[in-house]
Amino acid sequence: MTTWLKGLIAAVAVVAVAGVAIKAYSPPAAEPAAKAPERKDKARDNHAEQDEHGADRVVISDVKLAAAGVVLREATSAVLNDTLQLNGIMRANQEAVVQVTPRFPGIVRDIRRRIGDTVAKGDQLAAVESNQSLTAYDLKAPISGTIIDRQISLGEYASEQKPAFVVADLSTIWVDLSVYRQDLKRVRIGDEVLIDPDDGGGDLKGTVSYISPVGASDTQTALARVVLPNPDGRLRPGLFVTARLVLAKRTVAVAVRVGAIQTLENKTVIFVREGDKIEARPVDVGDQDAVHAEIRAGLDVGERYAAENSFVVKAEMGKGEAEHD
């Protein structure tokens, strides 16, 4: 065998041995990275959840409720009123209004009182110089009350044909209500009326004391009058009011404020306080009046619920569900 052939055979043998060695050694496969632990966020103040019955709940503190103007009340029994809605106006009691007219014509030399002043019987209102005697005489208040009109000015000619002042005793006020003809048969003297002066002070209770025997042709209404006491001057003649004539009353076992009723996910709900949570409780609502609504099922007497500004809780519950999702 020639020398170059021996060398070739030796080289082939070396390459074969190296290949076997490389194949025999294979590096270990990389281990998969460890799975990162799942992160759990802490519950937030308005975190939404559902109980075992599927009722929606939201965690919200009393401080947050108070800051949002939400008022909690207890469910109680209540009297529902079947009422007739009426509109009206407050007027001075015309049986306690006096016009002060000069006894003799003359020139107004002095004015002591103006509109809005409170006077006692016998107080001087003005001084008039008589054209006949050329001496001044006093105009005095014939009753105690409030000056609601003045028709004279200083230096003006005052006539006995025109009242100089109008004094009214405003300790009682007339509330004249307009009743449409189709409702007249439902109104009786002595009927209870709840009157809202729309001043934030709540309703006033009175009774119908007079029903006009004639009607107004332009409005096709007749007048029903309620006389209200006005010791603190809360009621002001000339302002409009709304009223509810009570036709019938019925006591219900469980009732809530009308403003507490909300709709959530096509269900009628009341937001009920459960520990530190507010629960959207589905309820069966019965009859209602302007103040209360009957709850036939879903709520018990004594349970606390969002009676005012309940829409704030509804918004918080929607927000909490969004964050939870």
C-alpha cells in the first residue's frame, strides 16, 4: 500500500471518531421559566361583587355616602294618600285687609311708614294738611298688621277718593286653588289639603273652608280656598303654590321614599345597607303617592336603605362593576 493511501485512511478514521464523540454529547435542554405568581389586587372602596343569590353589592363607607348626600332611612309602615293635584296662589286674608283713606283732601306733609313696615293699631302713617282748615291731621293705622300698599308721596295732593295706605294682618293667609270642572264633584268643604309653598320647608296641612259657587269662564275652573296660619311670615301673598287634595288614605306595612326606587339591569331595586356593603335588592313595588311607595316583597321593616340621592349609589355600583371586570 502506498504511503499517500495510508495517510488518507488515517484521516477518515479520525473524522469518524470525532463525529461519534459529538453525537454522544448533547447539552441539556433549557428548563422552562417558572410561572409568575398571579397578582391579586386589594379590594377597593367601591369593589363590586355578587352574593350567592346573584344580588349586586358594592363596598362603600358611611363617610363616602354622607359626602355624596346619600341619606339612609329605615323601612317603616306608612299611610299612602290618594290625592288630587291642584295649583293655586297665596293671597292676603281679605277679611283682615283695611284701606286707609284721608278724611279730608289736602297736601301730604309727612310720611312715617313705607311698604313692608309692621305697624300697631293707632300708629301714625302720615300727616295731611287739610285744604279746608289748613291744619295737619294724622293718618293712623286702624289695625295691627303690615303695610302692603302705599298710594301717596310727600307733597302730593291726597284725596278722600283714593286710599293712601293698605294695611293687612298677615297672620293668616288665603290659598286659592283652581279646581277643573271635571274634578269639582270630588272636592268637599273640610277635605284635607297638603300645600307645598316650594320654599324647602315642607308641606303645610290645611282644610278646604270655601268653594266658590261660580267658575271662571277663561280657565273653566272654580276656586277652593284654604286658610293657613302664618305666625312666622313664611307665606307671602302673590306667590304660587302646588297642593294635593287628599281623597283617600291607606296604611301599608312596608314603605320607602319614592326617590329610593331605582332600575338596575331591568330590575326594580332598592339599595339596602348590609354591613359595610350596599346591596341592590330587587323588590316588588305596589301603590305609591307623592312621598312613599309600598313594598310588597323584598324588604322588611327596619332595614336601612338609601332614601335620598340613591342614584349616587347606582353610579358607584356601575363604576365598581367596571373596575371588577
